[in-house]
Amino acid sequence: MVNSPLSFPLNEVFAAPSPQKQRSLQCEHPSIGLSPRKLHHILTSAETGNSQSYFDLCTDIEQKWPRYAAVLGVRKRQIAQLALKVHPHPSLDNAQKHSELVETIIDSGLLQEHMLDILDAVSKGISLTEIIWEQNDLWLPRELINRPQKWFEYVHPNNNPDTQPLLMMRDGSNSFSPLPPYKFIVHTSNLTSGCPHTSGLGRLVSWWYLFYNHAVKDWLGFMEVYGKPMRIGRYAPTTSEDEKKRLRQALATLGSDGSALIPDSIAIE
């Protein structure tokens, strides 16, 4: 286990919510008013180092698309219910002792309780779970805390695109902090090649969600007027704009309430 001095205390919280927007617990719900142009902007922004809206969109899709949520839930639960087994490395010293210690941690149930949170990487490509440690004779995990993916970003050191991007935590609009060692369980699904946070199912189904969402809205609009007679309003050429507005309101009210109040100068068929 960990036995070397670290720059950040292992028994303290590192990734805490902040009142600023960079580490907020509130979802922005970018699926509201989603259009092809808006979706394209969200996806390309995620590729260039601003994935906050993308992760919120993945959450929206899972909450608003029942079929997708059901299939995703089956995948997560199938993995979460599997028994975990530790095998000692055959050529390392003290491997058996270390494997028994890890099995003790697994048997405590702490990891199993957070397995579904860890498997959130299936849809979003990555998940981060902060470890809060405690020290007795050994350093052992005391608590696991799931952290929103939008608090983190893959950043090129010194803004050099030729360098390997590193996973860092947001500190401000353009500032990031490196993650201290031994503090996070980082799980990536890697369903597709490329940057981990854009390799989940959420990116693959985002365009299909857009088409599905528009189709559902079209059907709802059709069902709202299906079976109702056409309502036609007539007005004289000298009718004022105010009376035209009242006629339009009367037509809408007649369709929903079955009654309307109109002046003698206009007519409805």
C-alpha cells in the first residue's frame, strides 16, 4: 500500500464542489433546444478541451431516453454483480500478502457499493471516484466519492498540442490542477479509439437521440390535433391587428377548451 510522503494528504478531500461554475453539481441540461448545429458544437468542443456540456448531455440522454437507459442499466448491472477475485503475481515478492490485503478491502463491500458509479464510464467514456484514506497500521480506503466527469479535463501540458494530454481537475475557466497520486479510481471504457472522455456510448448515440427527440415531438404535435376539425378564422380587410391577435387566440382556445369569446366583426368556421 501507500507508504511514501505525498504532496496532498490522502485522508482529505481533494475534488470538492466549488461555488463557481467550474465544479458545480448542477446540470446545465444542454438537451433543451438541441439542434444539429448545437450538437455539433458540443461534440467538437469536447474534442478540443471543453467537455462540460458534453457530459451534461450524456446525463440528459440517459434520463430522457428510456430505452437507452434500460440497455445501459443492463450492461452496468451485469458487470456489477460479478464476483471480484484477486490473483497474486507469480514472480513478485510478497504478492500473496498484498493480494490478501486487496481481497480484505473487496470483502468490506466498499468497492461493490460504488461499482455502478464507476461503470458510468460505459456511457461517458470515463469515471472518476475519489478515495479518502485512513491510516492505522496501513493506509486503507475509508470512503469512496463519485465525482462528476465535467470537473475534469484532458489538458496538454504548457498548452503544447504535441505533448501527451494529462487528466486534470478544473480550478477555473482556464486553469487546472494535476491529480495527486493514489487519490482516484479512474476507469475508462474505450469503446472507440481516441480520447477516453469521448469514447463512451453517449457520443455514439447522441445523434440518434437528436433524431429520436425530434420524432417524438412531431408525434406529440400530431396527436394533439388528430381528430379535431380544422378551425378557420375570417376577418374583414379593415380588421385591426389587435382584433387579428384576438382571433388567433380564440382559435387556439377553441381547440383546447372548446369555447371562445370573439367580437361580431370576426368569424370562425
